[in-house]
Amino acid sequence: MAVRRCLALLLAALLLLGFAPTASAAWVTLDGQKVVEIKQAAGAQSPEEVAKRISAHLNRLVRNPRFRADQVVVREEPPYSMVGLLNFEGKFIPGLAVDERAAKAAGTTREVLAMRYRDAVRKAVQAYDDRNRLRNWIVGTLLALAVLAVYVVWLRWQRRTHTRLKRWLSGRSVELAPKLKIGQQTLVTPEQTRAFSHFTLTVLHWGLLLTVSWLLIPLLLSFFPPTQGIAEGLRGQILSLAIRLVKACLGLVPNLLWIAMIAVVTALMLRVSNWLFAALRRGQISLSWFYREWAIPTRRIANILIVLVGVVFAFPYIPGSDSKVFQGAGLLFGVLAALGSSAVATNIISGLMLIYTRAFLEGDRVEINGVVGVVQERALLVTRVRTPRNELVSIPNAAVIASSVVNFSFSRREIRKPVALSTTITIGYDVPWRQVHALLLAAADSVQGISDEVAPFVLQTSLNDFHISYELTASVRDAKKYRETLSDLLAAIQDQFAAAKVEILSPGYHAIRNGNASTLPPITG
């Protein structure tokens, strides 16, 4: 009982506040066309029920060739004004009752509202009769045939135009492809540009065909009376979609303007960055702490940072940036970055350290982890070295930074002095050391790859049990021909010692002091 009392009090409060539930309005339709809007039905009926019943009755009546629009009349039957039909015997058949509540909902009197309903029904019946005349069917059929003929002619023209544009774009894409490059790196090939242009043109072609065909359907349906209601509904849908698209495009204009402004500022900053680092590389701008070879990698890093900053500023203005799709893509990117960031970040940081510590440059002859060759590429992740046998060895930058690097080209480039090579031979004590020195220096002088900027010299590095170690040091003209020059020098040493009848060997002795001759050479000079 308490619950019922509470519900009753709540309902009374809603009625006092004017929140009593109201039925929604409904339309009486004839042949798909709206005729009368019923906002309030008499008695306990709902507007939907009344509209449905009268619509069905009205659509049956108009199919009777004897029915006329002036048969719809109004009769006063207080407290109702009745909109009904005078049958062929003159008897009044009520159809729609209008009371004071309906008049109040429409903002007029009961009698005026009933006459409005009568006039609207008469007008709809007359329009239905006009639409369904034989002349209108003939005119509609002829118009439909004419529109279809124009559509077929347009289809043939569109197909020929599509073929011509495809041929023209193929030539233009082949001409444009070589210009799409960064430095010496071509971004896309002519085949790729041709395929992309054909795909884009095909999408536009079919999009236009589907759009025109879609617009053609309501136009053809509007020529025939039974389908004019469907045509009107389709036109309303198309118009609603077009309005939404226009509003969406207009709503995007401010964001697109911001994105365009950010893009222009970013492009200007990139041009300034490229000009600045190009001037540093050419030496037009000189900084005591900045080396020329730092210009290209620093420019790349600066450009990446500029682009990233531009993307960060432009991201909030990108359409759909706050959607679930963008959020899911950001989450996926974050997971991938977390999974692969450790090794990648280590190699990138190592690559930057190698660049700014100036350990080597592209084209330098180096030795890294036992690999000897010329640096072919110095990337952020790996360093590629081409060996004398034309093998390309890729070494992760983390491994390079953790090992010692021997740079054979550094001295010539930085201190303007040639790099030196050395070789060691062992000769017995029976050969005078001065003769060995002379032969080694003569061998160095006879090799064309040996530079005369720094005179070759010989060092005696150890006095061993049976022989002496002689180390010849000589400068190389071209560090890239280090191996060839060493080979020529070893061959020249063999020739010099062979001509002097001196064997290059390490003899072994077992000395017994019983009067045998000593191996000591005679001291001369």
C-alpha cells in the first residue's frame, strides 16, 4: 500500500509539473505522400493508430474510380467535429474525430482544425488523381527514356575519357618519377607511379559512376506516380547526406587551416636547416667546435626533430585524432616501440656516438673487430665495411663502439701525414746488422707505393737466442692500397736480400767451444 501511495503521489506531481506523457505525432499518408499530421487523437486512441487506420482507408478509396475529392466533408457532432465521407447514397460516414484537446495541441479551434484536415485530404486526393492520369504516365515514361538515353551516352563518353586520361597519366607519371627523389635516392619508380595513377583514376572513375547512378534512381522514380513517394524519400536521404557532408567539411576548415599553417612553418624551418648545414658542410659558415663531416648527420637529426615537432603540434587538429582508431594505433605503436626499443636505441645511440666522436668517415680504411676494409656506409644502426675481397660486412654500431677501431685514413685527412706500415724479419747473428738495415731501406726505396714524405727507418726490436728481429717502417702514399703496398714491399725485401746473397731465415745453433769459428760478424764502420 505504501508503494502504491508513493507511485500515485509521484504521478500527481508529474501531472502538476506538466510532465504527463504525451503521444508522438503521426502522419496520414496517401500513396507515400504526407497528407495530415495528427498530434492529438480523440478519446483514448493514439495518433499512430488513427493515422494508420485512416491512411489504409484513404488509399483504398482513391482506387475507386467513382470517388471524388468533394465527398470529404466536415460534420459537427458536439463535442467533436467529424471529418468523414459522403457515400454515393448521401450517407455520412465518420472518419476522423477532432476534439478540443486536438485543437488546443494545434493552437486553433476545433472547427478550423477539422476544415484544415478536410482541405488537406481533398488536395491530396486531387493531386493523386492528377498524377495518375494516362497523360502523366506517358509523359513520365518519355522523360524516363530520355534520361536513360542521356545516361547511356554519358557512360560511353565517360569510358572513352577514362581511357584517354589513363594513357595521358601513364606518360606524365613516367616523366615525373625521376624527379621524385631525395638526394640520389629515387623514391618511386616509373612502374610504381604508373600503377598508382591508374589505381587512383579507376577509383575516381567508379566513384563518379556510382554517384551519378545513385542520383539517377530517385530521378527515374519521380516520373511515375506509384514511386514518387519513394523518390521523395531517397531525395531527402541524399539531401540530408549532402548537408551533413557540407557541414562536416565546413567544420574541418579551421583545423585544416591550422594544419596548413603548421606545415608551412615546418617546411620553412626545414629549408633553413638544410641551408645552414649545407653552408657548414661547404665551409661558408665556420664554427670552431663543429666539423664539416658532422653537417649531414646533424642535418638529418635536426630535420627529424623539426618534423616530429610539427606532427606533435598538428596532431590535435587532424580529423579523428580523438577517435578510438587513433587511440588503438597509438597503443599498438607504443607496444611495438617498447618491445624493440632496447636493442634499436642502443645501436642508434652508438651510431650517434661514432658520428660525433669522428672515429671514421665513409670511404676510410679501417679495421673493426678484425675486419679490415673500406667503410661503405655509416648508418644509425649498423656500419658496413667492404673488404678487399668485395665482401660487405655489416657490424652493429653497439659492437663497433665496444671494440677498438683502427683508422688507416685518419692521419692523411686530419694531420696531413701518411699512415705507416711495418714488417718484421729475423736474420741470424752472422749477418752484419748494418747490411740488413741497408737492404731493408733499399727495398723500401724501390717500391712506388712508399711515400718519401717521411723517410723509412729500421728498428732492431729484439735480440733473440738465434736471430735478431728487424722492423722496417715505411709510409704509404695511399691508405686504400695498404695491402697492395705491403705485398710489394715484401717482394722488394726478398729481391734485395736475394741479390745480396743473404738468406732470410732464423738459424738454430748448438755451440761447442772446441775451437770452432764464432758466428760473430766482422765489425765494420
